[in-house]
Amino acid sequence: MSQAATQVNIISPLTGIMVPIGDVPDPVFAKKMVGDGFSIDPLSNTLLAPIDGQIADLQAARHALTIRSADGLEILIHIGLETVALGGKGFTAHVAPGDAVKAGDELITFDIDQVARDAKSLLTQVVITNGELVESITPTHGLKHAGEDVAATVVLKKAVGQAEQDGGEGATVTSETVALPNPTGMHARPAATLVALAKKYSSNVKLVSGDMSANAKSIVAIMGLGLAHGQDVAISATGADARTAAADLIQAIKDGLGEEAEPVAVAPAPEPPAAPKPEPAKPAAPPRSGDPNTLLGISASPGLAAGTVVQLRTQEFTIAELGQNAADERRTLRDAVDRAMWSLGELRDGLEKEGNSEKAGIFGAHQEILQDPELLERADAEIDGGKSAAFAWRKAYTDLAEQLASLDNEVLAGRATDVRDVGTRVLGEITGQLVEKPDLNENTILVAKELTPSDTAQIDRAKVIGFATVNGGVSSHVAIIARSMDIPALVGIEERALDIADGTRVVLDSSKGELRLNLSDAELRAVRERQRKQAERKAREEAAKDDPAVTSDGHRVAVVANIGGVDDAKDAAGKGAEGVGLLRSEFVFLGRTTAPSEDEQADVYSQCAKALRPGQPLVIRTLDVGGDKPLPYLPIPAEENPFLGLRGVRVGLDQPETLRTQIRAILASAGAGAKLHVMFPMISTVTDWRRAKEIFDEEASAVAFSGEVSVGIMMEVPTVGIMAGQFAAEPGCDFFSVGTNDLTAYTLAMDRGNANLASQMDPCNPAVLSLIGRAADALHANGKWLGVCGGAASDLQAVPILVGLGVDELSCSIPAIPAVKAMVRSYALSACQELASKAVACSTPEEVRALVPVDEI
Ligand code: PEP
Ligand code: MG
């Protein structure tokens, strides 16, 4: 068993310049998904064998082959990028699979001009596909001569028995077992911290708990374990730095991974016998109807559609369970992943070209899922157990999707659909079985157990007028796409929807959360009449979207947009927005695990500013993290009451460098077009405001800023309304913008995410309206202005009341802008003021709403 460590010299297979593998413009190679190695920019056109060995594989397109050495090392050489598409044109192979070769023997000759012209790149990758045999790879640099120079040295691992004798280097080291101290278990934040730490070690690192384990470098896998507080965990590491990795990582876990560690009783007192543990809170169960002709669901995108049902069934694949040979099955899988990555890239690029970056982003996220090491690792383990690539892959992704779906976390559960979607794409590539698409007629209402983001993105808008799915939540990607397409959609519909026959006439009334069958002719006529009126009204509002919102007696209200990034800014400008009243800057870099640099931030803010007209306002809110908004790159210690803890500006004051960087980035983007405003979220005391403003002033003077930027605060906490006079009198505090979502929550002491309280969380509560009125009076007395950027600004019933209270600017969701403007135009200011004074005197939000009837939407 024992043998000495072996060094293998890889002779340069081409004459050319060495390029680090990480610089190859293809994520499959750059992220080392195929393996570690190097790339070479060729100056010669005959590929030579880099080692002695046997040709293990020659691709049909003759653009790539694999050599296996006597030590078992497998080296894949891939000439150019995306050269498979050349179909062998320009490539001549001098060897066949099974041939024995010596280092320096000719393998493939290629037409260098043709490849340079027709392929994405000439860069030729040399990677080791069975990295588990390898201790280290050290590529050299500069110009290499084919068949002469050493391009890289590879040190092979010692056999396990030898490694153990040597004291463990290269062997598996398992740490002590500890009880997970994180009060809310291994959720996104500690998992992200663990992944970031684990990636510093070259060893393979696993987080182990009982008989479960997950790749500690994969956030998806770690969260998939769903580990709770107190559960036993250990680190198991294999590789050169296994011992340090296991020791350091278990210590980091003990320290809480950036969270306050909560000790776990070592020997808990015996439990009283019959006290059952309360079930963790699940999202509220979807509604169910007793009427056979009405199926209830949750509105993911509002609207009304009358059409015929087409059931979209999940693709079934025919798959053999057992594989032929592990190396071939692995290669089949990797090729399929390669092709899937490529097709996702095509899909994403196409959507980006159409300007649909929201959908494009989803396919970018799918590429990320494919790059997560965990999925391939799980599949490889199955392949090693004798399974076929297709079987192994299907098991890997369905297990992961099921794990995610079972988690008590709506966002992660929503990602299960994405994992299945990516999984099916690769499975289609492995099996060559194309995903069947049903023929669709006009006025189709799609019904499915689950629609994947791929299905949704490819929906033919000319034919599909709505859809309903049994699975999925309102924050799933499918729901996001439905809203961006402005197509009515229900999620969580009753399962019997799947039994509706194709061709059945139905009405999808997602505003009411219903799918209705067997409508009488009279009912259908009523639906058509409603649709006609809605369409007429929408057309009128759209036609006037660029006109200002002026009341019938000449009072102008600014109507601006809430945005989450550059695409929204562009979109808003086209929908009649007169600027941006809230850029939720925490949304811009939401998917990142590392903090964006000052330049990256400045670039985004400048692009937003350029998307608007010169002089239009762009209100950039500094990072509003904490509460229900975790940012993976800005971990916040776990708190008992996160909504009452480090949230909004409090995080910025606690970690001033983050706030300072953001302020510098905002200042750097001034002058790009729009008029910049900086707004601090969650201000609750004058002291917090003064500290934040001081930081702003220090940064402005440090960069000798001479432009114009106004500074203001969010009014989300009752103290700001109650002390509006003091806040409004603060020098340099130019405006408030009311976050009615939080102001309602904090005024009523109701968690904004609590489904049981949702019906009472009404910004039309007279208490909330009174606070807004106080703020308007105080600001106007100081010559300053008041905006509203919470949900109330898009709530048509609230609009005239807010105007009557003295609100100067309504910052709305983009699709609501034309209707909000129309609502303002339909009132006189005097009527709004009368409504406002009646509203603050009401006793309940229902009484307030009764003052402003709105036609059925
Ligand atoms: C609000 O609280 O109303 C608001 C606009 O902020 P967010 O919804 O981003 O917390
Ligand atoms: Mg808020």
C-alpha cells in the first residue's frame, strides 16, 4: 500500500505562453470545474503528449483528449474554447483511444487560423481531471517550447497507508465533535462565513453531523443540512492542510461563525415526559376552497385572465441505473455540465440583449448552481458506487432540491425549483432526451405542479395569458418573472388543479387568488366586462404616464420610483417616473458574498443617475441590512429581536468603514446626471442622525467634494414622527421619506412578516397617518420636503390622503406609477385635505379606507 510521493513533470504540449487557468474566459475551466491545471496561448499547431501514458479518450470532434499515466493521473487537453462546435473541422488526430504514447509524441494537428477565426479562443487548457490523486500542481510562467520545456510539476499524493504512517498529511483528519452554538442553527449567515473560511484551505473539507455530511465549501450543501442549534457537528478534512483546516474550522464553529455563540447544555436535565416540542413556524398554509368550481391560491402577480387550460407536465427521463466505467461516466457528466453551462450562457446573453436583465440574472444564478462543488461531488460519489452519469446526477440534484424544499426558509425553499430546473437541463444533455413542449394556442392558462424559471422565461407572451402552480411561493423566481411580465399568476393553488382537463375554459382572477371553472355565460360576460374596463383604464393611465401628477386645482405632487438597481432605473424612466425616491442599495449587491468595492458601487450609482434625466432626483438609501434583510457579505451577529436590534443605519454606525465606503462611492457618482440625495434608514434618535451626518461630512471634506448632494432620513420609527419638529430643525437634514412598511410595523408593534397579523398591518391606520401629518407640518415649517416611499405610496386608496396630509413626493413600485399619477389628477387638493383631516380622526383603518372608494381593480 505504501509508496513514496511522486513528482510528475508535465511537458509543454504546445509552444506558447503560459496563462493561469483562472484567467481562462470560460467559467468551466476558470473555476476549475473540470480540474486544476494551466492554459497555454499557442504559437504552434501540433499538440504533443505532455506525459508518457495511454490515450484514455479522444473526443469525436478531435478538439480534446485525455491521457492516463501509469500512476493513474488523467490529463485532459482541450484545444481552444467552444471548439466542439467546429465538429472536427480543422483537427487531425494522430492517435486513437488505447494508444500508448511517450511525452513529446504528436497527438493532434489543428488549423490554427481556422480555430482562431471560428472558435471563441485559441487558449488550450491542460487540466488534471482526477485531482484527488494530486497533492499540488505548480504551473510555470512565460514562453514554453513544445516537447522541451516543463510547463508544470505535479506532486501526487502518497497512498493513504503511507500518509497515515507519516502522521496524516494527505489523509483524512476529523475534528472533535461540538454542539452547534448558533442560536438559530446553521442559516445563511454562519454558513456563508464557514464557506469563506473553508475555501482558504486546499484540502477537501466536509461538515459532518451524524450520518449527514456536506462540502464545507458549498453554501447550498451546508444549508441543505438544515442544522439546528445544539446539533453535533465535526469537520472532516482530506489533503495537505487537513490538520490545520479541521482544527481552525471547528474552532470557528465553536466561536459562533460571526454570531454570538449560545452555549449548549452538555448534559441536559431529563426532559419532562410529555412536553412535545412546538413545530417551527411554517409559512401560512395556502387557502383551500369548499367550492368544486373555485380553486384558491396565492396571488404571485395580480390580474384577470379568461382562457383555456394547458397542463404542463414534468419531463420524465428514461435512465439506466448502472454505469459502464466510472471514468467514462464522470466524463459524460462533465461534458453534459459543460453543454448546460453553455446553453445557460446563451439563454442569459439572449435575454440580456433583449434588455431583460432580471430574467437573465436567473440564468446567471443557474450557472452558479452548476458551479457549486457539492452537486458534482454528490454525483461523483454515486458514479463511484457504480451508477450511470444520468442516474447519479438525477439523484444528486433531486436530493439537494428536496433538502432545500424541506427547509423552514421560504427563500431557500424557493431555490429548490432552480436546482431542479438546472438538474433537468443537465439530465437532458446527458440522455439526449429533449424536453417536450406542448403546443399552445392563444389565451392559454398554464397549470403545472411547478414551473421552472426556464419554462417561465420561455413562455410565449402572445399565447400564454396566465399561469397557476401548485408549488412555489410569492418570492420564488417564477413569481418574480410573472410580475416582470405583468402576467397574472397564482402559486400554491390547490393540488386538484392538476386534474383539470386540457382545454377547459377557466378564469384566473389572481387579484382575488382564484381560478374558477364552469362559469355560466352570465359570469363570463361579467368577467369580460371587468377586463374591458380595466384595459380601458390602464390604457388611459399609460397614455398619460409622462404627464405630471397635478391635482384638479393645480397642486403638483412628484411621482417617482422605488428601484433595486440599474435595470429598474432604466425601466422607471420609461414608465413615467420623475426620478427615483428610493434606491434600496442593499438589493444591488444582494447575491454577493464579498463586499463590493467603492468603484463597483460608484459605477452602479452613476449608471442609475445616467438612466434618469439631468436634475431628476435619485435618492440613494445607505445599506439597510438587518431585520429580515441579511447580506451574506455583511454578517450581523444573531439577535433575539433583529427588528429591534442592529438594523439600517445602526449597522453603518457599528461598522463605519462600510458606511464611509458607500458614502464615498455616492459622492463619486455625483454629477453623472440625476440630482443625488443620500438617505439614512432606520433613524430613531437625533443622536444617530447626527453621527451619520458627521460621517457624511467627514467623507465629503476628505474628498474635497464640491458638488451638490442633499441628505435626509427615512421615517420608519414613531420617534421621528413624534419629534418631527426637532428632526426637521436639524441643520443639514433636508428631507424625510416615510417608510410606511416599517413605520406601520413599529407603530402597531406588529412584525411585518407575520402572516397572522398581515390583515391588521395597514398603513391607513389613523396612528400612522397622524405621524405622517406631523412630519409634513414640521418639514414645511422649516422649508423642507416630505416623501413617502413605503407601500402606501402605491396604494391607490392611500394616495389622496397622503397628498392631503402634505406629502410632496410619492415613491412607488414601477408598475404603479401611471395609476398613482391618475389618482392624484382625479382629486382637488382641497378634497384631499378634507379626506386627510377625516382620516386622522377615524378610529380604524377600515373607516379610513371607506372614505376613498376605488373601482374594482
Ligand atoms: C419601508 O419600510 O416602508 C421601506 C420603504 O423600507 P423597506 O421596505 O426597504 O424596509
Ligand atoms: Mg424600511
